Amino acid sequence: MAAWIATGFCLLWLWTRAVGLPEALQGCAWVIVRKAFPRRPSWAKATMPRSRIVEVRIPGHPYMLYARWPASDLHILHTVVRRGEYAPLDHYLDSGREILFLDLGANIGAASRYILNRFPGSRVVAVEPDSANIEMFRKNLEPYRDRVRLVQAAVWNCNTKLVFDRESTQTGTEAGIRLREPAPGETTADSMQGIDIPTLLAGSGVTPHSQIVVKMDVEGSEEAIFRGSNLEWLDKVCCMAIELHDHINPNCSRNFHAAMQGRMRGSPQKVSETVFVGLSCGSPVVEERGPEANVVR
């Protein structure tokens, strides 16, 4: 309960800075109604503030960032960019060498912005299935477009067609969009391409000197990714930051830790909900702690 209250005050503070107190309070009411009455979407719609894009300036970042309101975007930018959620990755990396950052589940591009700003010589390959998130990613990464390859797809353990879990595509759940394999006989007219990591790496200009970093926040799809038989791509990875969604699929952690056996350097480090791992088969750790997709230009 205490954590829930603290999060609520944090959101109120963030929203007040972005849109003013009256609209921030309306946003809080909208969240409460949406959470308390999930089977009454009309009630949530009636309390939802006017949708728009707001500008966000964060100290230490030379370019403007953008967030949808109301949505989870402001909280994501605060957590990832301002507070540096992925800062533990710094300890595994040599800033003087090439860094290839795989942003799997890229959302609006917050993690990519953090890495590109933190490591001027880094490149990003980002994967995101949702069209609205793709548009925000483009907007947030425009100043770095020459260092970014954005793929509209969903990461999976093979190249296949997937379908959206429609319960995860409502307003306010932009950071929790889920995909799954279609059921037998289910139509795939509104499908999304699933793409595996070897395919991504094959088209990413990897060199023997590349430090490959994987950030994975794919809302339970990690269960399928690490269930796959082809995990040799892990032997090229320097380090990884992953959020494990056992509340969606209880096999996420099991499959991940099974795949890590014999590959980890040292013990994993968990910060909040993210697990950070150095891998022994990729580039050396600097300091140890703890079918075709739609390429979007």
C-alpha cells in the first residue's frame, strides 16, 4: 500500500509539472476509475483528460523529449531518462568501443535516448510492435536518426505471425502491449510480424569489436524467446537488462535463467524490476557489479 501511495504522489508531481494541477488531478481520477472499474470502460472514458502531446525537457539532455497525455509516457521518461533506470549497464561497457544497443520493446524510445546520449559512439536497433508507440519513438529519436534502425515487429523465438492481446492495447496500457501466437483457426488479418534476434543481428552491421547490449522489456514474450532452441546469439552479447514478467507467464524467469546457465559473468543484479546480467561470451566486462519485418525509417 505504501508503495502504491508513493507512486501516486510521484505521478501527481510529474503530471502537475507537465499539464498543471487541475488536469493532473483529473488524470489521477481517470487512473483510479480505470483501475477500480475495469469492466466499465465508458466510465473511464468519461473522466479521461483531453489527449495531447506535451514537451518534456530533462537536464543533461540537449534535445526536447515528447510524451502523450494522458498515458504512461511521462512516468517512463522520468524513470528511464531522468533517473537513469538503465545506468547499471554502464559498468559492463567500454565507452571507447563500439556499442550496439538492441532496444527490444522500445516503446517511445526512452531507453534508446538514454544510451545514445550517454555513449556518443553507440548505435541502436529498436523493435516495437505498436504503431502509436512507433510514432512517439520517431519523434523522440529524430535528433539521433542517423544512429538508429527502427523495426516495427515483435521479438519472438522465430520469424512468424503473431496477434495482439487486445486487453493490452487500451489507452493507459501503452507500455504493456502483449502479443501471442494465434490460436488454431484464428484469423491473422490484423497480425504483427514476429522476428527472432539472430535475424535482427544479421542486418545490424555487427563487427568483432561490437559490444552488443540487449535491453528486453517485452511483456511476457521473453518466455517464448528463451524457450527457443536457437540461443547461440547469447554468445555474442556483452550484457543484458531484462524485465521478467512472471505475473503474465510464470515460465519467464525459469526459461531465462536456464538460458543463462554457463553464460553469466558473476551474479545478476536486480534494480527495481530490472535484472542486469554480464555475459562471459560477449565483449569483456569493464567493471563487474553484481520472415521480413517492417523497417521504419
